[in-house]
Amino acid sequence: MKKSLLKVLTAFCVLLICAISLARISMPSQPEKKNSAMEAKKTTVIKTASSYRPYRDPKDLRSPFNWKKPSEIKPYPKIKHLENDLTIRVSLKGNRVYILRGNKRVYTMLASAGLFKKGKSLTPTGNYKIKNGRGDSFYNPELNEGANNWTSWDKENVYLFHSVPTKGNGKYNIKEAEKLGVKPASHGCIRLSVPDSRWLAENIPVGTKVIIKNN
């Protein structure tokens, strides 16, 4: 009798252990879900403005940024009157303008170009040339905004290089100026610091190539 009872108990225990094992196997594995979530987080890459720039910022780029001063601490490059090997390279998402002589970068400028709407900048990309249009200042009553030291790279003088924006009273818009070199902010023109925009207007020859890209 005792032996029969012992066999029954043994069989019951074996069946209970099997049932528990099967239940564990059929249950979803929580640690695996967590690991999958962690892996997904690791693969998500958040791009910063610096990752879009074709060149690293030079060591003598002014820090902190100052829209009232030249972007670099070193002097501006000397440009010959009819120099024809210059290129102005614009990085819209990188918030930079590069002055190139041949394939060599000779100066880096802080910039803020057109805002991005639906993934597209208000500043058109492509290849352009510096035009004859230049001036000390302008004011757009529709936007209630103006700027100083403008240089056209568009035949209709719609798109320009110019200083950080001014208000209707001619004073600089400090809130907008502080976006320079940090993020896109304009209606389509390319904003520069006050000295950078003045230097570009006074020194860059007509016909200089302008290459504008997102990166």
C-alpha cells in the first residue's frame, strides 16, 4: 500500500514539474523585450548640426559665438580684385559658410540660412554665382525686417548674403542674431555676422561660385 502511494506521489510530482516547465517555456520572455528595446535605442542616431558640416570647425573659430565680430580670430584672407579660383560653400544644416580658394578652405563663417519646412529649406540648393547687386542696407515692410551689407547671389536679388536682421527702426534684432551659427532662421537669405557680411560685400568678386547644399 505504501509503495503504491509513493508511486502515485512520485508520478504526480513529475507531472507537476513538467507542467511548470512547459508554462515557463510558453510565457513571453520579458528580459528579451527589454534587451530589444535597449538595442533599438542604441541604433537611434540623433544628428547634430556639426554632423552635417563638410569641414570641422577651425581651432580659431570665435568662442563663444559673437554676431558683432568676425567668425574667426585670424584676419580675413586677402582677395585679389579679379581672383577667379574662389568658391563660397554653404552648409544649410551645418549653419556655416566656407570661403574656398581652389580646394583649400581659407575662412569659416557662422551662418543661419532658411528655415526648414516639411524637410526642405527656404534657401534653395544648387550652384549659383555672385551678382553685381550689393548694398549697405535694405528693409522689407512685408516681413518687418531688414539687414545690412547685402550681396546678391540671385539674378532677381531675392536671395542674398547679409548681416543678422534689423528691425523696422534699423536696430539689430538681438533674439534673431543669437541664432547665428546655431540653427536655420531666415526666410531664405543667408545671414552672417556684421563684420563677415561687410567683408564679403567689399571683397568677393562678381562671378564667384556659390555652392549651396543641405550638408
